[in-house]
Amino acid sequence: MGDQQQGGEAPGAPSEGDGSMRDANATAVVAIPGGGGGGDRKDSGRALPEPKPSGEADPIKAPKWVGLLGALIVFAVAALRPALTEADKATRYGYWAEVLTLFFAELGVALIVAYIIGWGIDEQAKRREQRIQAAKEEQERLRQALEKQAEQAREERERQETLEREKRMTQDVFRGVLGIQHSSEYVRKVIESTLDRKIIRRQVTLMYKLSRLTADDAAELGVADPTKFMFLDQAFTFEFENLSSDKLPLPVKFALPARHGPKLRSASRVLSATIGGKAQNVESALGGDLKGDAKVYTWPHEIGPHGKLTVAVTARVIKEDSDSEVWCSYFPCTEGMSLQVTAPDDLHVGMRNNTASQETLEMPASGNGMAVWKIDGPILPHNSVVFYWRTPEHDGDAPVPGLVPAVAPAKGEPGQGPGASAEES
């Protein structure tokens, strides 16, 4: 068989010669209208367009000259028709002139209508093509977005899998080394409470101030003997840090010891709380959530991946004239803490360190009413620090003022602080 004609053959066009297919250089043959209802077919000199994909039809395009020709014919008929008089119409010449006039008038109108219809179809085809193109572009954007999301999800999954493998390897190493001397349950608890923690605190600053009740304070609190009680004002500052790559919930909790008398209970409360630079509502939790002998305040927050969150809290509680206070942390503190105690000069002040690191007395309470201790090493979860104060009548012949000597624990054994109200932050 011969080569297939490029662009296809025009509808209704006769084949040349013996009907064989034209070669690739053949061009379209179009009919030129002429008088007498016929005319020779001539080569237009234009190559046929490339075929459309299957199922996609060519839009109908109306050449501009069709509308222009129709308009010229209508204007010409409108100009010539008034020249035909009734007398002219009665003659044979006038009759055919009338017929031709009507014919060309209808032809002009038909050409104009054809142009308008073709133009409308062409505009619809253009809009359809635009919608199809816009839909294709939107599909492409959606495909690229989905591919990007899938790639990010895959990378995140691989990262999490890598972290999980490293975590398991670390735990296996610790279990293998420590498991020689300790039970697997003990090693598991150590890892969960310390090494697995995703939120830590770098350093904690604690400031306490002891002050005696005035007569007005005693009357307001319903206390018969104001010398038996003291105000303990507290200020805490620390910063949480998220070590993970995930956004984590972080309910910031703060607990205060509370006495059972209604007036004394209401006097023990949080005065202010600032978290992440924003003041928190403490009035709605004026009494706190009472849990046993403690008031617990909770402020729900979140901390972003590798983010930090600064917390500052001030509070006041009612304590006895000779008493103690315990600070205990649920989160690990990697860089220790600073403890500052300000008290009346006639009190004996002491501190008991129940953490995994050694404390240092930076400033003794020798006449200035202030003592400062520093713990420079890590503080593990559930470690605590106890400080206490004694009046001279409760402390015998101890010098005034001064530090109550701390009873050092036996080598290798944890110390035990005196019984006191508990505080958690």
C-alpha cells in the first residue's frame, strides 16, 4: 500500500487517478463557488492541519470574510432594491431583477447568520479549551503537591524509624551493661524516668522569703497568736525545652501546701503566673484543685519541636514559725538549680539536698538574713530539696543567726529530709 496522506483527505474530495492514496506532499482541494452551480476545483495551496487526537473534534471556525461578504450583499441589496419601480417589475427584466435581489438578500442574511453561529461555536470551543487546560494545570499542581507531601511523609517516617532504632540500640546497650548488676525492671524504670524524657529543664531558680504576721494579718486570718505562723513568699523561674522533633502537650502544674482552716487555706495561693511571656489566669483557680493537703494549679500548654517555654510563678503560703519546705521536680534539670532563702535574723536556716548532685553554700545566712545554695549538677526526676527554719526556742543553744548543720548521709546512701509540706513544679 502507498503512504497514508498527511493530515487526511478533505470530506467529499474525489481521489485522483485510479483512486490510490495521495502521497505525503499532497495538499487539500477546495471548491470555489462559481456561476451556473458549478466550477473547476483548484488547489488552495494550503496544507491540511495535523489530525486531532481521537475523540477530540475540530472547533468550527467562521472566517471573517463570510460575515463581511454577507454584510456587503445586504447593504448592496438595500441600496439597489428601491431603484426597481412597479413598472420595471412588470417587465421580464424587472421580474428576474426582483428574484435575484431577493436571492442575494437571503444569501447575505444567511452568511451573516452563519458567521454569528460559527463565531459563537468558536468562542465556546475556546472557553472549553481554556477550562480543560486550567483543569490539567490544577491536576498537575495537585499531583505535585501530593508527591511533595508523600515525599515529606516518607522522609519523616524514615527519620522516626532511624530515631527509634537509635533509641532501641541505646536502651539495649544500657540494659546489657546495667543488667549485669540490676534487674531488667529496675533498668527499665531508670531509662523511662531519665533517658526517655523528651522535655527537660536546663536550670531552676528558687527564691523564698519568710516574714512574720502582723496583728492585722492575724486578725484577717483568724489566728489567735501571730507568732505561731509566718508568710512564705515564693518565686520560681525555669525554662522547659523540648528535645524531640514533635509538638508535645505540656500541662504546667504547680502545687502548694494548704492548711485546713478556710481562711488559712485561701491565703495559700498562686499570686501570678507567666508562661511563654503571657500572663496566666490565676483568679479562676483561686483555690486551686484541692488534692489532699495540696492545691494544684494546672495550665495546659504545648511546646513545639525543639522549642523552649519560659515559666515564672509567684505564690504565698502560710507556714509555722518553725517549719520546713520541700521542692520536688517531675522533670529532669540538666544544669542544676539556685536556692535563695531570705529570713528574719533570729531564725536558724538550713538546707537538705536530696538530689544526685552536690550543693555549694554560696552565701551563708550570717547577719544579712539571706542564704544562697547552688547545685551545679543534674537533678533527676523526683529528686527534692528541703530547706527549714527554726526559732531559738525550738533550736536550743544553736547560735543566732546561722545555718542548722545538715546531717550528711552515709557514703553511697541517699539522704532523707525532714517531714514537710510537698511542692511540685
